[in-house]
Amino acid sequence: MISETPRVRFAPSPTGYLHVGGLRTALFNYLFAKKNSGKFILRIEDTDRSRYVEGAVENLINALKWAELQFDEGPDIGGSFGPYFQSQRLDIYRKHADELLQKGKAYYCFCSPERLKALKEEQEKQKLPQAKYDKHCLSISPEEIENKIKTGQPFVIRLNVEPDQIIQFDDIVRGHVEFESNNVDDQVLIKSDGYPTYHLANVVDDHLMKITHVIRGEEWLSSTPKHVLLYDVFGWERPLFAHLPLLLNPDRSKLSKRQGDVAVEDYRDKGFLKEALLNFVALLGWNAGDDQEFYYLDELIEKFSLDRVNKSGAVFDLQKLNWLNAEHLRKKSNSELLLLLKDEISKSQFKDRYFPDEYLLRVIESMKERVSFVRDLINNCKYFYEPPQEYEQKAIEKNWKPETPDQLKKLAEEFSKLTNPTKEDYENSFIKVSEELGVGKGKIIHPLRLAVSGQSTGPGMFDLLFIIGKNEVIKRIVTAIENIKPL
Ligand code: GLU
């Protein structure tokens, strides 16, 4: 089987959004497929009608598209093994359940919810390790079954799990795994609404879609013995399994909504770059065996292998994500950043204002090393987009002296003599004025920055003046002198 072209799948149940753990599963499947010249399939597991959420499938596909994890077969694009929505494959599951009924490997169960509840309570009282169905309906005669079905009695179809067996399989990540069949319930395969359960649909589809490797989160490890049993009773070859480690909060509890965002869409909306998010989730349970943390997708494909996936839980460290975002942002070309910045501007308070590309490129150049998010190219330096709306109080207290207005006036006069000044021209004028006044450069540079930007920190002073432009700089100095009152 391994020598075949690998076929892997991401098989989410649409819950309304794409969980970051789901993105990690999708990514590992994608990387494995690309690395091994295989196929990556998207299958939507939407058979739980009680969980149906309007728009969930679209959200999920959009989030995957945003991350650019392009699948080779799946919804929208099709493929030879479709349909790729389980809700469109109900006949297939029923047919397979019937096959097991005929083989005596599955049976009808007519137990009422009340009986099942009472059974569970009784087993809990007896402190049995886990509640299990008691095979009550296994002994119903064929005639009785026919009769009950004819008279419209609701039923489910259950797998007849043979007791006293050891169920074993080798997991690529976790090694050899064993379960006792006595601990495995006679799982429902077809529910009373005629829909298959996850277990049946998942196994039937993985087989029919010729999936070679099942790569999924560790939370499905405990379902795997049930799946293995199904492969065996159908007489099918099992795929290989790889269960990815759990995602943990920094306090090592299971990653939960309560401690932060878990939806990929939230990270996208907060302005994280897809490259950074993918890089980040790639490191959740995998490393290449060295200290490298910064990766582009191409390099991940080249280096990825399932043997290097760890067993132990992977801590979701937001600081690392922030760092990776800044790194990816810095490594982008200015022209790439220009597109992203223009998109941000179109969503910002400055959306109705026009800024020439050349101007924005200068802003990018001066700020790139100082920001972590594209939107910081606006929010951390609004002074590039509008005159200061206020002046940093602490900087006034520290740097705005009674003599400052006169000093800045002199500077403005000197600037006004320049034609098309370069950075160096500003610097020369500045040196000249500070010498004439006989004051240290620091005495004027801080108030100058405050007057022009309203802030006490930012890019190099002369870059700032150059980008903002002579007339605007002079205007801002005049406004600041009028408005800033030393304390
Ligand atoms: N539908 C399951 C989920 O929502 C799929 C688990 C599996 O990959 O087998 O994650």
C-alpha cells in the first residue's frame, strides 16, 4: 500500500469555522501529499444533522482557500471518488451496513432511548469502566426483526463487536497501540434517522476513496479501534494511521476557546499573515530536528516527514506566532507590502483619502522593521496619514521647554529656504540651526519629532521629514507651536 501514490484527506465536520487544530491537520496532510507526490483530498463529514450550521461549509472552504492549502479533489473541484460531501453518499453507507448485516457482523437494535438510559445508569452504578450496550437485540429472531421494521419501529444498526479480542495497530506517531475489544462498544453504524455515524461513514469513505494514510488529531485515537474493527469485518486493507499530538494552552490544559481564539478566521481578521500562521501551526508537534523556526511553505514541503511528529502535546504559544508574523512581514518585498497596506487603508479611517504608491512605499521602507502587522503600518504611524491629532503628554513634559517655540521657528525658517530637500538637506539645515543657536542636537530633535508626529518615537528623524514633505513639516511645526503649552 505504501508504494502506491499516497492519498490523504482532511475530513472536517463543518462546525461553523475552521479550528486552528483543523488547520494543522489540513497542513500536515497537505505537506505529506506534496512531499510524496500524492493527492490531498477534502471531504466534508456532514452527517450529523443535529449539528448543522448554516454557511459552515462555505466558511471552512474559504478559510482553507485563504491559507492556500489547495486540495486536489473535493467540493467545488470534484474528482474521481466523489461526491465529497458525506450527506450525498447516504446510499453508499446503507449498502455497506446491509453487507455487514448479511455477514452477521452487524445487527438491528430497537432499544428505546429510555432503555439505553436505564442501562447506562445501571452500569454507572456498578462502576463499570465504561457504559456499553448489552447486545440485548442481538438475539431477536429474523421474523421479529422483519415485523418490527414493517410496523415502523425505529431502529439503529450496530456493529457486533466480538468480545475478548485484542485490537492492535501501529500508529506512525504513537507506535504500537492496543485496545481490548471488551472495552469497545457495539457502536451504532446507522442512526435511527437513516444517517450513518461518523465511524461507518469515515471508514467506508477512506476505503472507497483509496486513502493510504489517515493523518488526524489525537482526539480520534480512541475511535481508531472501532475503525480497525470495521476494516477487518469488511475484509479491507487498513490505511496507515498517524495521530497528531493535542494542542495545549500555555498552562498545558487542552486548547480551548475560553483561553483565546481558536478559529483561523479570527487570526486572519486580526491581521496575521497566512504564511506566518501556517509556519506557526507547522511547528505544533513537528520539527525538522534542528532549531529552525522560520519557514516558507516550500521549505516545509521539502523537510516534512511524519517520523518527526512528536507524541507529546504541542503548546500554542501566541508570542511565537506574533514573532513569526513580524518575521514574515519583514521578509516581504515592499511591493508585496504595498498591496497589503492599500487593502488595510481601504478598511481604515483613511479609506477616502488618496496616497500615491510612491508615498506609501516610503512609509513602508521606514516602518517595516518596526512593526509586526500590516495594520501597524497605519496605526503605529498615523502621522503619515494625517497631522497629529494630539501630542504625547509625557514627551511635552520632558522635552517642550520655554525656548522650544523659538528654536523650532528658526528651524522652520531654515527648512523653508530648501527646494525639493533630500534627507541630507534636512540634516544639514538642522545642524546649521543647532550650531547657530549653540544648543545640543538633542534639545531640538525631540521637540521637532513631537511637533511633526505627535509622538516621541518613530523612524529616523530625517526620514520622517523627508516622507512628510517640506510644506507639511512647516505647517505642523507652526500648528505645534500654537497648540503645545509647556507645563
Ligand atoms: N470528521 C472528523 C472531524 O471533524 C474527522 C476525523 C478524521 O479525520 O477521521 O475532525
